[in-house]
Amino acid sequence: MKNLLKSALGTALIVSMIGGLTACFDESSSSPTNPNSTSTLSGIVTDPAISGSKVRLDDLQGNALASILTTDKNGEFAFDFATENLPSSAMVSASGGHDTQTGLDFTGITLKAVVESKYTVVSPLTTLVVEEMEDSDSDYSSTVETIAKRFNLTPSQVVSDPTQDTSLQKLSIQLSMLATALRTDDGFDRVEQLIEENGVVWSDIASEVNSTPDISVTAQARVTELVNELQAIDQIENTLSAQESLEEVNRLSIVNGVTRFLEEQLAFTANDDVTTANIVTLAESLWKANDKQGLASDSLKFANLVRYVFSTAQITTADLESADFELNASMLSNIADIAALNVIDHTIPLGTEEKLTSSDAKRDYFYQSDLSPAYQAIKLFNSVSDDNIIDPTFVNIAKTYAEQGMLDEANVILKSQIAMPFYQAKANLFVGNVLLEQKGSDVAKAYWDTAASILSDYLSSKGYLNMDQADAALIDGLASAYREAGFSSEADATITPVNNFIAENAGAYSVAYYILTFSFSNKAKELVEAAEAANFTEDSVRAAKASIDLFANINEGVGAQSSANKCDGADYFKARTFNYPKIAEYYIRIGDTAGVQATVDKFEGIRAEECTAQQTIAYVDDMASVYGYLGTISDYIDMVNNDTSLTQTYIDRSLSAAAIYQALDLAKTANEADSDNVADAITMVSALYPDDQDASDLASRITYLTNNGINESDPSSYLGLKLLKQNYLEEGAQVFTAAWEIATSDTFINGQLDNGTQLTRYGCSKIARITYQRIDQSLGQSRMNECATILANFETEGATSAVSEAYTYLASDALTTGLDSLAQQAFEKAIAYASLLNDEERVDAVRAALLYPIESGLLATGVDISAITTPLDELTIAFNDTAEYATTQEEIKNAANLGIRTLGAYANVVHGLRAAATEGVLLTDQADTVNAIQTEASALLLEVFALIQTLADADDREDVMNYAFGIGNTANLKWIGIFDTLASLIESMQETESQSLINGYRAELANQILNADAFEGEDLAKIDQDNDGLPDFFTANASAEDIMNSRLIEDSNVDGDNVNDSMDSTPFYAEI
């Protein structure tokens, strides 16, 4: 927002304003001022009336003279002053709001007026006066005359209320339509320039707009669209009253909007008089239902209402071609109540009485502002009306609003923004889930009931037999929500379609049915993981068990398969058998022994059939852990030995799988019988991989003596870790010592010359870390130091990439064992060796070397930040060198991919810094560091896209862009948080890429924006606008106790301008 500085307005203007205002406001110059008297400066913001506009009263230096006001439904405002404090000169600016009659959204638009009396009209014409004054340094009176001549008006008309004059009303609306089309391109400032150069010849204005490079493509297209609408307004007879002309403008906008929607989104054009008349009938019905108020034909308001009507009234294009077309007025009863999203312009200063003095106040402000993720996501779809693209995003927006306690806004989304029944049901489910914690089960149930009703109608229309994987997942999710909240009968009713499906399909194999089992498997897995995260609370285990039971039940309906080439055409149950190990694993993870046993019984029963046994031999070894859990490994071994269907290969595999559990049973009896039993157990496991000279066998021995990779969950825990978890500490320590001896042997080390990950992450540093965490801290640290000595020797023989990998994971593990100095040394070596590599190999090594140590707590050791940022700078230089000499298409694509990988390194650093902040570890210059990284990353991303645009092949361009937008992305660019840059790139693609591709990027970017979280893993906060590592505010669900027990400290200066938020008039905007 421009400051109305003295130098900008000119001395003549100041003098004239002061003189004029003093004369107007001096009610009695001959008598002393009554100290108790008050005066009012009032006015109206009108286009016609603009409601919800934030009105600021400034002096000529741009300083606020009063608290900011919001215009009422009539567009009116009033500033009250003690008479002695009445300003002698002032300027009114009104930002945002919406036109109560035309429906124009003034977000991002500021109207202005010079205060020349105690009642001020703020209109498009008065705004042009101020814009002209600022541009020409002219005085007020002469500028009013200039604007009057420009439009063939009198000076008094320029500053009067346009709603009182037909010609003014028409012109005012036209100017506002043009300004809102240019809201991202300087609004009325741009309009003033265009009018000055072209008059009110709308086609000429459009031509200039389209030939101006700095005006966005979207704005150019919108202005071109507006030409016909603006010209049509010109044709409205001036013999009509101002109100009648306004209603006609609104009628035309609705007709234009409906026509545009049909043509652009439904590819439907009227080809006869009947259809044309029906479209007008539809439009006029909307217009009347909306109390003859208008809607901008391209606005979100208009798109929302039209999509709502088409969905609710179930109108089709075929209906519009019928001579019998009618529109049920009852279907339009909600039209007038559906409001658009109104957002706060965060750059407008708050008044003294409006300061944000609490976390709740800051959160509410943020999520109602143009900074909110919802608003940012919505902006991506301003020109899109494809429900398949928009609806999933609005599902997440509704959920986001609910999470932040903004239920009214969530309800607006639920009622008007989502067209497709599937997504309507999904959104109501998600909002209900959020409200369960916030407001209790009764409130949540109301939303679930809505979801259930919509889902039932949807599936009835679709047909239960046509249910797909997404439908199944939604049903299971809703049933789980009901059940977890104690609504068992509703949960059972929700599952009815599934039961119907099973009843219709059970027995006969179908691919469609089998695919559905994956949805229920995934849901069961999700709830099992949730139960684990909740430390197995009663409710979480009950919900998980219900989901597993459902999965198991559905699996029993998977029919028999048959093939002429197998078992002489006999039936077999391969697909059903495939799921038994997974079902058993889920039951094991929640401790449901009865469920595990029932699954084993089914597995054994179905494999009693000869053909099924032959076709499912590959699944037998998967059940070893299940029998091991039940303590019946001997039964498993008997089953394997007696199974005539198994080939020797599968017998060996199964017995090897069983050996872990035999060894476990043997080791656990060491104290009861023979102290050599642990050694025998180790020998039993080692015998599975018997070659002492084969490094691969030795690596497998380490795995089965400890755990799979770094995963310490029960299914991935093997002999040593299982013993430790079951409190056989001495026996477990003995097994880990055996693993350590293997990991430090020359044979194993020499076998990893190209694999530093195996050497440390899955070898010596892993064993040292677990030793420290579960056995003996001193021994763990000793082993970690010995691991470092091994690496020092490894440097001379190992491949450069392997050495960098090994030091990366040594640094990470050393941090978890309290060896900060060793960790720093290992980190420096990891970076040093990574820097010796070339191209993508170098970038990937640096990324890993930065990410893992930072996530493990490197910053808390006091490492110099330059050790982290310098490698990024070096990678960027290497990219620029590669890009500079890339000439062929292949070289350009390789350079672009290198740039994306380099951005991945930036992302890893930001993610690491934020992860450390979540744990309470902050740099002294955290904000400066992260902001600098984001700035550099934005610049780098633009360079990468410049390269991409030189690729002639569309598939090549798509391949690289997919990584940038997170589709098939391993770079995790979302962690950088440069969403504005990505959004600008979407805009730049309009002329080169397909709309389907662009819409896919919009959807992915919207998802990233809505799910962005500066404090991953911490539910108390998400937002950190200034990147200082402190939450700007806490979430709506955060309790005082949660906050007190957290490491997080609320930021008292969210925009980083060194002004406390409780005193800051622009707490989220540092520029003012």
C-alpha cells in the first residue's frame, strides 16, 4: 500500500486540503472548544455499497489517525473523535470487502478518497482521483476536474455517491470490474493509467493490457473476456433509475457467467433459440434467487453457486435443450445464504483496539487472511471448474478450517464448494473426525451422519457391485470413526454395502473384489500404526481390531481361482491365502493372540486342499513369525516337513525362517539349563548363511542376529533385539557381541568397499547405537569410537561414495550416543568426500550427509552453520557450470535433473533445521538462515525451469517438472516451502503445457500448501511465517497443559520486525 507522503502529494495539495478541511470542520471559530464534545468523520465505501472493507484513516504522512474500521452491510463507516482532536487533513483508504450488490470481490483492491468534509464518499472515481494525484503531483481540485473531463462528468459527480446517478452507477461498476480483473497487477493504479491512455474504449484497453508484458496472462485473459460485458453495460439506457440499471448489470453478469460456465467447463454452447432461452431462464432464476444481486462471471463466488445449483438441482445440458425445461425454485433456496470466502488483507494495519494479544487471536487472524493455506490453495484454482481437480482440494480445505476451529468456514466449503458426492461424504467424514476431539462425539456424529447419508445415496446410484477401492476405503474410514466413538450400530450400518458386496461376490473369484481387499488392508494397517503411536490405548486397539476383523472377513469372501494349466483345472485359493500372513501380522502388532490363532487355523485349513497347497508354497515361510509369536514353532516345523507340496527350495526357506524362532527359544533357556545355549542359538542363525568368507553372508548374519536394517519394530526384530525386548538382557548382549565381531571383521569390511551404508548404518555404528540404547552406554560409546577407527582405515580402500555414506551414518549414530565431537568430525568427512564426487552422485551424497546428521541433532552440538550452507553454495555453482555448457537436449535435461537434485539438498537442510527447532534446538540466526536458503532455492528453481522450457520434447519437460511439483518425487521440495515460486511457474506454463498436466500440478501444490507443517511430528503447531523456528501460534486443539509440557515456545514477533505482536499493527507483515 502506498504511503501518502507529503512529497508524493505536493505542497499545493496539502495547503488546499488543510484550508478546505479547517473551514469545513471549524464549527465555531469564535468560541473555545468544548472539551467534552465529540465529532464524527463518516462516509461510505461504494461501488455500490462494499461491505466488510477495512477502512483506514491516515494523515498525509501515512500515519494512522484512528483504529481501523470495517464497513457495515451498507458500506458505511464512522470515526469518532474528541472535537479538539479532529484532524485537519486526512486520507481514507478502504481495502478488501465485497460489493453487496454486484458480488465483486475486492480482496487485494484498495479504494481511496481525500477527506474533504465530515462525510466522505470512497468510490472508484475518488480512487482514480487519488491515483492521478500520486502520479502527477497535482492538487486536489485540479485533479478532480481532470477526472471529470476524462469521463465527461462534472466535478461534483466525481465525488458523489454513484448509486444516486445512473450513468455514475454504470461507470463505477465498469471501473471496479476492470480493477478486480487486474487485482494482481496494481488494480486501480493500472486502471487509471489505462483510462488516461485509452479513455473508456474497452476494446482498446484490452488490446493494451494484452500487449503489456508485465500483466499476468490470467489478467490479460480476464480483461479480454470483460470487453463484451463492459460494452453491454454501456448499452443500458440512462433513462432507467440507478437501481434499475444496477439490477440489469447484475442480470447480465449472471447470464454471461452461466454461458461462460457452460461453454468453458462443460463444452456446451446454445445452438438454437430454445436452448438460448433456457440458459437465460436458468441465469435469471439464479439472479432472482440471489435477490437480484450479481456475481462476477469468473469469480469463485459465481463458480461456487453455479456448481452448487448444477449439483443440487441435478441439471444436465440435455435439460437445457428441452422445450419443457423447468427449474424447481426450492432447489435454489440456499443460494442467497452461500457466501464466498472473505479474507483479511494482512498488509492493512490494525487499529489500537484490534491488536492480536493471544495465540488464539493470531491463529484466527491468520486463517482468515490472505496468508491462510486455504486461500493460497484456492487461488490456484481461480480459473478451474473441473470437479475432479477441485473437489479433493476443497476436502482438505474443509478439514484445515475445522482443525483451526473455523467451523463456519468449513461449513461453507461443505455446503457450496464440493460438487461430487464421493468427496462431499469424504469431507464430512474428515471434518467430523476433527470435531470429535474439539467438540465431542455428538457434534462429530452429525457430520458423520451426513457423510453416511451422502455415501448411501452415492453407492445406491453407482451400484454396490461397482464399488471400487476408493469407495471401500471411505466406507471403512467412516465405520471406523463411528466405532471408535462408540456408535457401534451406525458402524455396522455403514458396513452394510460391504456385506452386500461380499454376499453378491463371495465364492466366485473376481479381480475387482480382490483389489478391494487392498483398501481394507491399508486401513487396517493405518489403524494398527495409530494404535502403536497411541501406546495401545483401549480405544485405539478397539478401532484397529475392528478394522482387522473387517479385513479378515472380506478376505474370506475372496473366491477360488482356476486355470486349465494348473491342477488340471481344479479350483485353488491363492489370492485368499496371500493375505493370511498380513492379517496375522496386524493381529500380532495389537497383541490379539486369538485373532492370530484364528488366522493360523484358516491358513492351515485352506492349504489342506491339494491344489491350493501347490499354488501357495511361496507364502509358507511368511508364516514362520506367526507361529513363533504363538510359541508353536515346533508345530510349524512339523507342518513344513510333512507338506508334500513344498519343493526342497521352499522347505529350506521355511526352515530357515523358523530357525530364528528356534534359536530364540534356545537362547531363552540359557539360564535354565545350559549356559552354552546362547552360543548354540548364534550358531543356529549363522548356519543359515554359512560362508565365512562371503561378505554378503556375513551381512545377512548381522541382520538376523540383530534386526532388519534400522527398523526396530517387532516384525523386523530378530534374535538379539527380540531377546533384549523380552528382557533377556544378558543373552541379547551376547548375541550383539557376536554381531559386532562380524561387523568388525576384515572379511566383512573388505566386502563393503562400495557400500558404506552396509558398513556402518547396517553394521558397526548400528550395533554400537543399539548397544548404547539397550545394553550398556559405556560399551556403546566404545564401540562407536572403534567404528570410527575402522572408517579411518576404510578411507584408503573404500570407494569415495562409500566413504561418504559410511561417515554420514556414523555421524548420525554418534549423535544418538552422546559423542558430539566424533559426530562433527564424521559429518565434516562425509561432506568432504561427497564433494569429491561428480554430478548427481555428488548431489545425492551431499543431501544424505546433510539430512541425517541434522535430523539426529547435529545443530545442538554447536556446529558452525557455514558447514551446512557452504556445501549448498558449492552444489549450486556446480549446477550453474553444468547448465552453462549444456547444449544438446540430453545435456539440458541432465542439467535440469541435476538442478532438481540440488534443490533436494536445500530441502533437506530446511527440513533438518525445522526438525531441530521442533526439538527446541535453534540457531541464533535461524530466521536469516532459512530465509536465505529459501531465497536461493527460489532463484535456483527459476533457473531450472528456464532450462526446462528449452526442452522441445513435452515428455522430457514433464519428467523434470514432476519432480519439482512432488509427483513421483524423491527430492521432497515441499520442505523448502517456496510455494509462491511454484505457483508462479504454473502460471507460466499456460501456453506450453496441457491443462490436464497443469491441473495436476495445481492439485499437488495445493495439497502441499494445505499440509505444510513447520513442526512435523508435533501436533501443537504448524505455522512459522518468519522461519525463526518458533510457532506463530498454537493449534486450536492445543491445551494449556500440552503447551506447558512442550519444547515449543510461541513466537512473540511473528513477522520478525522486532515489534511485539501485541503491539504490532501489522503482526504478519514486516514492511510497514
